Amino acid sequence: MDNSYGKAKELASFLIKHYTEQLHSIILSPDPRLHYPLLVDFAELLDDNPTLAHLLFSHPAEYLLVFDEAAIWAQKVIFKDLKQWDNASVKDYVHVRINVSGSPLECPETFPSIGRVRVKHRGILLTLKGTVIRSGAIKMIEGEKIYECRNCKHRFKVYPEVETRNVIPKPTICPSQSSKFCESTRFNLIEDNKICHDYQEIKIQENAQVLGVGAIPRSIPVILKDDLVDTVKAGDDVIVTGVLTAKWSPDVKDVRCDLDPVLVANYVRRMNEVKSGIDIPDDVIMKFKQFWLDFENAPLKGRNAILRGICPQVFGLFTVKLAVALTLIGGVQHVDASGTKVRGESHLLLVGDPGTGKSQFLKFAAKLSNRSVITTGLGSTSAGLTVTAVKDGGEWMLEAGALVLADGGLCCIDEFDSMRGHDRATIHEAMEQQTISVAKENIFEALPRSDIIRLQAGLVTTLSTRTVVFGATNPKGQYDPDESLSVNTTLSGPLLSRFDIVLVLLDKKNPEWDAVVSSHILAEGEKENDNCNEDLTSTWPFPMLRRYIHFVKRNVRPVLSKEAENVISRYFQLQRRSATQNAARTTVRMLESLIRLAQAHARLMFRNEVTRLDAITAILCIESSMTTSAIVDSVGNALHSNFAENPDEEYAKQEMLILQKLCIIDEFPALKSNHQ
């Protein structure tokens, strides 16, 4: 390295000046064998020493090593003041990690999308953003070898080459830069100084949400070493800063060997806590507040104006649109005294005849969510819906399925009943506990027993699936109302119980309904020309609806009122009395669903308190999911549910009926006298 000694001294001075606290922490750490990260802001280096910052950007492979040497020098300087501490020691394995956040390197030229990575990016400090779709097992590789020249006794390090899949080449000429060039070709290997590193390969893919129409999400392998290994899992959103290089693809018979791009990571930042990309200005929030002030005396009419904005091209289907809104908004996650988490996300399943609009709702819901994956029951990748082990370039890796990739968002699954065997076994845990335990053998079911044992030793982990599941499926043959939902769909009872709402859409060939629907479809073309205004009193436009759902999810955290608790408790007790012994477990899940749906409705109504209205609306949603009702005398077809002309009056009638059935009407004398 030209003038590397002087550059290392400059970098050491910079570290002592700005990062003394981190260096203190490293020196006082007890284990000298560990690899320690030293996080450096590129913006700070640019302000302090623009020349060094430019060299680091343009020649990162060279100057990152110089930076690591500088970190050891800086430790030695600071160590003089810490000798009195028992555990104090200079650590040999310190790696400077460059954080480009807030620096000029966040421009498109040095922070491109994965699909725009080209040869011009090779050899510079590059930053890429994506979702981890595969993660390999952690391995150990030899990091470098130390050779001594037989002629001049100069010692030097030789590092592995990524291009040749981490093979360390033999030196060809002495690199000594003394006044007399040695140029010897004879060397001795210093066997006592064998240095090994932890090593892991992952693959990241660009987010499909930010791509244009028809674009295919691209992916790139990423190499993690030392302290970076095992810091991310499949499904994590990450920003990776590193050096773009290439490596030869595996030697496979009759397949051309190519150079594949790969990013050698220097720093990895997990972005799971900032998955939202929806901007909500203050003036839009004021519109939300003014909207509810305008509908203070007719809140359900205001709610229905919001619901009409959901899939407006589909006529009616009020029950379905309400269920979609409550599912997307969700409830509040609860943690009990033992630390057990009760999910806040709701799940929705639509079971219906072909042509009843199920796929339309799936696509619209995916557009409303700020993070979504649309797939089928078979899955869009070899991982299916959950996770599986795949062989990539001769190495076994975990590949994330749709539920893992949608972590923190929405997973829309069409043809839900066509799931693979291992997905049917693991989706129960994914939907209820919101995790997937990879140690289970069923994800390796297609592999030989010897591979299963070896893989379970290296790929044991738990993946997060904090995902809203919105499924759609057709009944098997003609839907039989006399049979259970499980028989009509071939989905097991335990799996169906994971859904908070299950709606059945049956095409009964009603002539009156057909006439109304056909008139609505023919009138759609005329309405499109007049749909430019943002009048929120009738139907909400899509951008406003998307912002509203995101805002209430993030900012409204409703708490159950005593009235709401009483209504939910009485309904739960009624269901327990009417349930058979086999269905008792389902009613316990139903109680959790009721609370989630009531909280979601309070959020939809822009309130921080769950009222009696929210509890009764949640009950009506649950009742719509049942083939036989304990409250309503007849359960209607969700396909023919329409928006009421006066929803507040209609609700008052339903409220009286439910409170009477629950035998708690006497607890609300004012409501009883008004009805009389």
C-alpha cells in the first residue's frame, strides 16, 4: 500500500478524536478473541478529513484494512490511560464499520436499487437496500496467511480472493517497498499465525413495492463476516454498505461458468422498525379530524363513507368491505403478566363462488398496505408460504416464504386451500404465535435423512411473521349449507379457527341483485370522469384512504371501556354455553378476535376508547362468520350485504336486538326508554 503508514496514523488520530468512548468499551471488554465493531459515520470523516474520506470511498477494499490497523494503533494510545483496569487489553480483531446515513453517499449513484447495479459500481463503497430472502449457515474460513520472504525477511499478509471462492493465492513476488526492491519469489509460510473468521452468505432482494409496473425484483448475494454474521434473518429489511466484487459461479457440468456479482458487507443496518414509507402531512391530519367533527352526530354514516372507498368498483358487499378495513387496521398487541404476547393482527378468509370479487379485494388490500406480498397457496417461490431449505451454489440456505417476506405488513393468499404439506404444518404457528421455528423437520421433508440432521445443526432459528393474513378460496364443488365450513373448503378446523373473520360469498342467482349490480357496472364509466374532487362525505379517494389507515394504525391505541367489556363478556359466555365440547377451544380464540375487532373498529372511528358500538359491531362481524348464529335469527349471505341508507338508525335496531339476546338491556335504561 502506498503511503499506508501515514494514512493509518491520520485515521488513528481521527478515531482518538471522535470515537474514544467506543475504543474505551472495546479495550475494557473481557474476551480478546472476539471480533469487535467500531461504528464510524462517513459524514463525520468527510467533515474532518475530506481527502481520507474520498480515498475510503474510491478504494474501500484497501483503506478499510488500513482503517482496521488504525483502530489497533488508536487502542494502544488510549490503553496507556487504562492499564489499571483488570480486563483492559488491546484487541487484535477490531473492524471499522462505515455508516453512510446522512452523508452524500446516499445519492442514487452510490445508493442504487439492486436492479441498477452495474460494473461501474465495482470497487467503490456501495450501499444497497433490500429484504433478506435467503440466509445460509455460519461457516468458518481462513482469513489470511502470513508469509516471510526468504531473502529480505519481510513479513506480509495474503488475503483470500472472493473471485475464486475464498481461496488464498500463493504470493508471486515480494511486496517489500524498502529502498532496495527485493523482488524475491521464495517465501516461508508462518504456520503459527493462522487467523480464521466467521462467514455467512445471505441474499437480499429489492422491494417489489418500489418497482414500476412489469418490473421483476432483482436480488444479489451478500457476504457477512465476523461480527456481522447472524445479525439478520430471512424477512428482515436491511441497508448494506460494502464493496461490490464478483465470484465465479459453481463449476457445474454442461453449464457455463460466469462471474456473479456479490457485495462484501462492511456494515448492515436492520430497518424493521422503520418499514413505513407513507408520508402524512399535518394538513391531511386536520382533514381527518374535521371529517369526524362533521359526522359527530352520525358517526356510522361517516364510517360508511370511508368503507365505500374500499374496492369501489365492486358494488355493495358492505360486510366484506367492513371486514377488510378492520383486518387492515387491526387491534393492539397485548402482553400478559407472564410475558406472553397476544397478537394484534387480525386474519380474514373469503370463501366464495367464482366471480364474487375475492381476487379484487385481495389486490386492493395489497395496494392499501405499505408492505404486502400477493401469492397463491402454492407460494411464488420454492419456499412456499413459510420457509424451506434450498441449495444455492452448492450451499444450503434458508429461503423465506411469503409470510416471512410480508413481516410487518399484509400477505394476500389466493387459492388458500392449495397449500403444500409443510406449509399446512407450520402456518398454524405463523398465524397465531407469529413466528416460524425452523428447527422443525417438516421444512426439510423432501431431503434425505442425513441432510436433515446436518441442516438442523446449522440452520436452527426462529423467523418473525407479524403478518396480517388475507386469504381467499373457492368451495370444493357446490357449497353445501348443511355441512361445516371445514368440509366445504377441505381446510382443517384448527386452521380455520386462526381466522378472526371467515365470510362466505355464495352466488344465489338473485334476479333483483343481478339487475342492481349490472346497473352499477354500466354506470362506473360515467363516474370516472367526475371523480377528481376530494369530497370525503360520500366516498374516500384511494390516496386519502391509504393515509388514513396507516395513521390510525400508528397513532390510535384504544382501550376497552367498561360497557364494551360487559358486552363482549356476555357474548362470550353465551357462545360458551351454546358451543359443543369440541368447539370450546374455538370460542376462546373468538374472545381474542372480538377484542381485536372492537379495537380495530374504534381505530376506524378515530377514537382512543372502545365503546359499546365497537363491541356490538365486532359481534356482528363474528356472527357473519358463522353458519348458525346465537344472536341473529338468520345469517344473510355476505355477497348480498349492502350499505344502509341510514346506518345509525339501522345500528340502533341491531343494538337493541343484541342487548336483549344477551340479557343486559336493563343495564341501559336510557337506551330502553328511547326505543320504546
